[in-house]
Amino acid sequence: MSSSDPHRDAPEDDAELEMLDEDDVHEMVDDADADGDMAMGSDDEGDEILLHNDSIAYFDGHKDSVFAIAQHPLYPNIIATGGSEGDADDAPGKGYVIDTSAAVSRPVLPPSYNSDPDAAGAPQNTALQPLFAIDGHSDSINALAFTLPRGDFLVSGGMDGRLRVYAVSASPSSAQFKFLAESQETEEVNWLQPCPSPDYPNTIALGAADGSVWVLTLDASDPSNPIQIVQSYFLHTGPCTAGAWTPDGLLLATVSEDASLHVFDVWGAAASKSLVTSDNGQTAVSLTDADARFAVEGGLYSVAISPSGGLLAAGGAGGAIRIVGLPRLSQPTQSQQRGGEAKTQAGTILAALAVQSDSVESLAFSPSAQSPLLAAGSVDGSIAVFDPSRSFAVRRHLKGVHDGESVVKVDFVKAASGAAAGWLLTSCGLDGVVRRWDLRGATASQAAVSAAAAGGAAAAAASGLAREWRGHRGGGEGGGVLGFVQGETGERVVTAGDDGVVLVFEA
């Protein structure tokens, strides 16, 4: 029985009850103050709590948790956020579009200014105002995406199964949004991913809680049919938990709680090269738990594809990661071959990794083909970094990187400059902190990471911690960072907080 059992510590009828001696009673009473009250700890009502806030701007228009965040592909100052609105289980979804260009940059200040916002000369954060409200959902918005390549549409997906589409007219100095259309093909949308292919612009893929996968093209010039169904797939038997396009946008990989992986040949490019599976005629790769080498008990929850499109990583329960080869629809470059991504047979299981002890919720490949890396963020609170060029050997395993709380997302800075290019990784967690890691150093010890989180400069350098940003409430229900965007250069990080606040941090 658990410790909550009210009968767990009840004494037996014939057991001798323990009694306090008179001297012990006298000693306890003497500890009280002259008024008969015990001294209070740090929870005294009069205690002042100083909050550490590194942000330069904030948006607090949400009335509840912010679950989703998206960034315009051409104008990174345009940010869409979405979540729930209210405390009820059936609280309607609500979202906003904000412009972070109003956030005023500021010089580096002493640490005292972070903890004491009333200090003389301390700058005040910029309060951001909404440009547009995303509404019309009857349940939480848990997925948002701008279409590629130009961000012509903003798409919101909700737990009500609705997909709502807004036409976007944007410039460096302004942005306008207009509702276009709505569709509902499923009961609950889990994720949205825009197709990166320039040959198929304004195309979006979604995965649903019923396991279905949909590919839709948006066309404002056709008012009778602005949301056009390109493909629909029903191969997963459990909720579809994550999806990713290959960089060329020709293949769509999805994973599910049923521990299956399907790589769909959306546009027929693989079929034209006779690279589709003979069993279903829809996929270039299909793997399930029927293959003992691929089986992940508890399901798959994350997926990522390498910059060359030749490798796929699927992460799931128990820290399991499976590395799978994808079909080459074009010849790899010499740099990709040097980076360990030489051509392999499609569907080949190249590695089965299990460094972390709990579910892998986020995966990211570094943008460099010459020095490829794979980062995995886990519910066990660690980040594992693998080297694909060396048979996915563990390069680093950083434990407790978010104060023992789950790592929610990891993402490499895509356009880092200088020697740090391809080595900078940003992470967020349920501790409410965003951190950036420089992965060039040697493997860090647990003590170094813990000391780095506590602010030790030497330890920070040893662990690879390059920067951290605080401002969100963390730990437990109603706290933590549930997502972030950082553009191409990572100069500004914008967060989605479980505390209902959106913060803008500057590197």
C-alpha cells in the first residue's frame, strides 16, 4: 500500500504506545517564543520573494497555459501562441499573434538588477500587445504552424479536432490576419508540420489522436475549396504523436503510441523510383513492433530527420531511440558522406539506443552535415548527444539539466556563426528555465552540470552551459516552459509558459 493509506501506521491493539517523557515536553515548550507562538520559517506572510527574470519583454494576455507557439518563416518577430482559456476541463481554446520587434534590447546588467526590478536604473520589461486573436475553437489550441515557404497562412489545430486557417499579409513593419476557412477531419489534432518543398507551397500535415494522418493544401484563390485534402492515411492503430518532413518535403515520417513508424510517399516521388513498400503501396518505410529489433514497449513520441534526409531518429518510452535509414531520392553530397550519412538501404535499422531512462520527448539533428549530432531530451531530466559519424556513440550525457524536471524540447541553433556553428543547442524544461549548451567541450560530470545551473562560471564552462534564461514559474502543476522558438540565429528566444505567460529573451 502507498504511504497515503490512513491505516498504514495504525498500532496493533496490544502494542505499547510510545509516550513523551516530561523532560521532553518541557524542552519543546521552552522553544516557543514569549507570546507562546512558534518561530515561523520562510513561509511567513511578511517574507519578500524576489523573482529572477531575464526577459526583455512579456505578453500576459493568456488566461491559462500556453501549449503551442509558432514563428513566421520570413519575419521572426511575428509570433503566434495558443492554449486554453479558463480552468474548466472543456475550456475553449484561445490564441494570439504578437510582434516582438517592440521588445527593447538592453545592455548586460549586474545580477542584482535581475532579482530586484526596483533597483535604481533597472530597465523595465516591454509589455507586448496582441495584433490578432485566434479564436473559434471549443477546446485548447495545442498546435500552430505558419505555412512555407513565405508564411502565407497561419494554421491552428485544437483538441476539438478543428483546423482553422488564417490568411497572412506580412511585411517587416506590419502584419494582417484574416480568417479563411475551417475543417474538422478528426476528433483531436496532436501536431502540425508545414511542408518545406517549394514545389508544394502552403501544404500542411497533421497527426490526430485517432492515429490518422492528413496532408492538406491551402488555396485562398479557391473560395469554394480553400482547404484541399491531398492525402489521408490510416495505418497507425494508436494516437499519432509526432511527425516530420524530409528536408526536400517529399516524404513525411510519423510515429505513434502503437510503436509504429511510417514514412509516407506523399507526392509519389518514391513510387517513381520503385521505392515504396509492396505491402501498402503508400510508404517508403514501415516498421512496427512486429519487428523485434524495432519494438519499443510503451510507444514512440518523437521523430527527427537529418539535414541530408538520409537518417531518421524515432524516440519513445524507456529512453529508446531507433535510427533508421531513409531512401535517397537524390544523390548525397561528399560532405554528407563524410558526415556518416552514406547511402543505406531504406528501412534498415542502423542503431538501437537506450542511454536515458524515461521517455524521449524531443529529438533534434544539428544543421551541420560535416559534424552531425543528434540530441535527445528526456522525461528523466537529461539530454543525450550522439555522434552519427561514429556509429551514434554517446558524445555527451547531461543529467539533471533542468533541475530534475522533464526536458520538454531541444533544438539546435541553425545559423550560429563562427566556431560555434552546428554546436549550439537550446533546451527548455518543466523547471521554467531555458538553457543554451555549447557541445564542443568534453563530457560534463553531473556535479559540473548541477553547479552550472547554480551559477558557477567555471562549472558552466565545464558543462557546456553557455547561457540560461529565467522568468517562468517552474516545478509542479502550472509551471514550466512548454515550447520555444528561436529563429535561425537564436538571437532571441520566445517561450510558451505553462504559467500563461510568453517571454522574450535576448542572447
